[in-house]
Amino acid sequence: MFSYEFMQNAYLAGTLIAIISGIMGVFVIARNMSFMAHTLSEIGFAGAAFGMYAGLTPLNGMLVFTTISSMLVGQLSSKIESRRESVISAISGLFIGLGILFLALSDKSSSYATSILFGSVIGISRADVWQMSILSILILIVSLLMYRNLKDDSFDPVGAKTNHIPNRLISVVFLIMLALNVSVAAQIVGSLLIFILLTLPASSAKYFAHTVFSMMLLAIAFALVGVWVGLYLGYVTNLPVTFFIAVIEALIYGVALIFNQLKYRH
Amino acid sequence: MKETLIKVQNLEVGYPNQKVFQNLSFEIHAGQFLAVIGENGIGKTTLIKTLLGQIKPLNGKIEIENHLKIGYVPQFRNIDIEYPLTIADFISLNFTGIKLPWLSKREKQKINEVLKQVNLFHLRNRPLGMVSGGEKQRAYLAQALIKNPELLILDESTASLDPKTKREVLEVVSKLNRELNITIIFISHDLNLVKEYPDSFLWLKRDEYLSGDINNLPDQLKGESHV
């Protein structure tokens, strides 16, 4: 399997994606931002369509769209949850509309669109892997530096206010990192299902872990299992990798819920 | 004469179109244990937020001693009980800043120290979502103690607890006041507690206020258990 360069690339990229998604996922869950993660993946699709039209790579198109939209969401929304959801809906509507427009304007075939939506293992080049690595390292460094403030602001927002940490800045930086994360991860998992890796491993991990740090390690482990096994099964069966990743992550989540039920019964 | 930590003069507090109260003057001295009492909606939390600088005073003056370290335990917390936060992990949340994620030896020692101060050391690895209300309140106290506050503001910390647990929490607060000389502002409705632990009171009422030594609590409050 590893004699094929595209599988090497897929595993390299998949490993990076699993690690950053595991880390970011912990904060996505703590900040109640599953909906935002989902929306950003739809916006990512629109971005890829824009990239196609403008002659950029899908990854660069996604980066442009997701970063701009996440900054807009960060600026327009507030701590008020209901308003945040409305702002997210409005902005995602706008960007997805644009995506459909660019898809119609560009003359690429519809199979190109499906590979963006559902991900593609074959499509990842070594150059893509390099770009994804640089972006992943950037996400890792920023999350290391703001880990303490982000942890306080995400897990204890009321308490964080008394610590005078710049919560507005943290929100915006976090959203931009999320945008980068979505764009990178969509290359393999596809933009339609990237939110799986951003929500399910962390949601499952929270039932087994006792500290934020152990939740993060477990989330990374669950994401890695899904991506590695998914890629292998995809290679062996010739069925979509994304399908296997989705099923594996959902299964892990199911087990986590059962584990939690049993834990409270005793 | 004890050192003055906070001096409030002719303070007018509220929001642009809603004045909460005016002409409020009082002082807080080092080592004081002050109870702030008053009925719901009278503006106790608004006063605290003004002292903390979260709301601008409409008028008047607040002088706070230079570099005074203030710890604040908010009235409501919004922490999901499913979060994987042990008590020690929760307390470590207060070590904020642009620093590496892992805690230094000194920071770990500090966590153990505050855990012992609030009698929670034995529960340090217990998830916060799985401890009792009183233990949670003590964990909140411990978190505030991480930054070595000279003044600790407790915003109705005991409101949802049963009488016995309230006393447990107040015993800890009282010990912090006596042994570590931490000045306390304790906001409460519970006059039984107010008569027992604090040494002074500030009673906020519509259009007026009363303050003084706890032994001089107005007669109309002496027989009551709540305000």
C-alpha cells in the first residue's frame, strides 16, 4: 500500500489532520461551536468552487473563503448564543450561494465538485502535503501559545472574565485557526464531513478523560484511529474513505455514550 | 488604624438610562470581613462590578489602593458537568497568560497549597461535575486564591446551599480572613450567616444605605433570617 506515493501522501496528510482536529475539537466542543464547524465546512466547499473559478487550488480557495467568513462571524456575533447562530446562518448562506454561483460559472465537471464535497485520496500531491504541514504547524504553535487562555475562556467563560483575558481576541484567533483547520482537513475527508473530525473524537474523549489535557490526547487518538483505519479500508475495498472515517468515529462515540451510561449506573 | 484598601465617595452607580443608587460612601480596610446585604435587584452585583471596573461609575469616586490584588468568585458559573475537569484542573484554569501549556513545579505546589486551604486536597482528582454544591463553592474559592488576592469578593457564593453546607463554606472563608488576613466582601441575603461571620455590614436599600459594625445591625434586621 505504501509503495504508492498517493497513499504515502494520504497517510502523511491524514495524520496531520487527525492531530490538529483532535486538539481543536476539544475547544470546539467546550465552546459549543459544533454548528460553526459544520458551517465552515460548507463555506469551505464554496471556497473550493471559487478557487476552481479563479484558477487557485481548492485548498487556497477554501483558505480565502473560510478565513474571511470566520473573521466576519467573529466581528458580528457576540456572546449571545442566539444571535451568534443567526449571524452564522446568514454568513454561511451568503458564502454557499457564492459557491454555487462560482461552480456554475466555472467550466469544470461535476465530478470535480464531488471530490471537493466528499474528499479525495488520490488528489493529494506532495506539494499539498507540504502546504498542509506548514498550516498544521502554524495551528499547533498558536494553540500552544494561547492554550492557557483558550482553556480558561472555553471551559469557564464566567471565571475567565474575572481574569481579564482578551476574550474577543481569543474568539477571533480561534475562529481563524478553525478556518485553517477545516480547509486543511477537507482535502481528505471532504468538505461535507470535515466536522466529523472536529466534533466526534473530542465528544467521545470527554467521557473517558478527567482533565482537558487527557481529553486532548484521547481526541487525537480517536481521530488517528478513524483516519488510519479509514484510509486502509478505503484502499482495500475501493469505497470512499470518508464513509469509513464517519462510521468509525460514530462507533467510537456510541461506545463512549454506553461507557458513560454504565459509569453512572455504578 | 488599619490600611484603607478601597475608598468610595458619593458614588452613583447604574446604567445610562437606569440609576441603581447614588450618594454611596464607604471604606474597606485591610482584614475587614464585610457583608453586603440588600434585597434582590437592589444593585449589589452592580456595585461589585463597578468596584471591579467592569461598569463605569456614573458619578463619584472610587479609590483603590495601588496594585491591590482582587479575587472574585462570581454568582453563577456556566460549567458543563460532562466536562473532564478535575478539581485540580479547574483550579489551574486561573494560571492564564501566554505561557507553555504544562504547569511549572511552582504552579503545581500552589495548587496543592490552595487545595489544602479550602480542605479539598483529598478530592483534587475528582471531576468537578461529581462533587457536592459546597465542595464546588470551595473549589471556586481555591481557584480565586491562586492569584494570592488581598481582597476576595464572594457574590452570593452560598445562595443555593443548605444551611449546614453554607456554614462549611463560611468556616473556610472565615479562616482565610483570620489566618491569611485576606479582606472579604461577602454578598448575601442570609442574615443568620451575616450575624455569625462578618465583622461589618453594608445594607443597600432604595434611596439609602446603612453601614457599620455587625453588632450595630439595625433592630429591624436582628430578628430576621433573610433580607
